[in-house]
Amino acid sequence: MYSDGINDDDIKVLVLSDADRVALNAQASRGLLLALAAQGAMGLAAAVIAGVVGGAAAGWSALAGAGAYFIPNALFALRLAVSVRAGKANPFTFLSGELIKLFATALLLWMLSRVAQDSLVWPAALLGLILTLKGYLLLLMFRKLS
């Protein structure tokens, strides 16, 4: 008996068939693509909003800010999808990919500040970054409606 009162007899082991694994992998890949699509849509929305409110420079800045997160995240999602299909997904793959993605995002933002420092509109770039980061809210919103 465990400290929380559960007996060994009460624990059931879940065994997945090959068909179950294939279905779960397909669902995971579909979820990754949906999340990327939502983030891309939010990044484009930020660029349009910033462009309408602040002009072309703000629109491009928002798009650059969105891209600073979207591009590393898309590469990370591709890496995860390949790992899932190959059956080699593990916590280390996820953790190392997440760390690389965060470093790449910081590096791209730093490069953006150096290359486009004269024409960059920081509030718009941050709007693009934040809306892209929060792309999952779009999924949550539409999931509730359906």
C-alpha cells in the first residue's frame, strides 16, 4: 500500500496498440500544426493592426517581432514532429529544443535591434512578439465555439 492509500492491485497499466500510437502521433502532429497556424495568424494580425495604427514602419516592425518568435518555434515544432514520427520523442528532446528556441528568439530580437535600430518601432515589435506568443488563445477561443 502506498502512502496515499492506493493498493498495488488498484493500479492499472495502460498498454497502447500500434494503431493507438499512430492515432496519438497524428493527433499530436495536427495539434502542432494548428498551434503554428494560430501563432502565424496572430502575428499577421499584429502586423495589420500596427500598420493601420502606426504606419508601414510599425507594421513591418510588428511582423519582425512576430517572426523573431515564430521562426524558431516553427523549427522546434518541425523537430518535434520528426521525433514523434520516428518514435524518438523524449523529454530531453523537448527540453533541449525549448532552450534552443528561447535562445534563438533572444538572438533574433538582439539582431533585430542592431540591424533595424533606426527604423524599428519597438512597441509594434513587442506587439507582434506578444500576440504571436499568445497564439494559443486563438485556438482556445475557437475550440469553445465548436
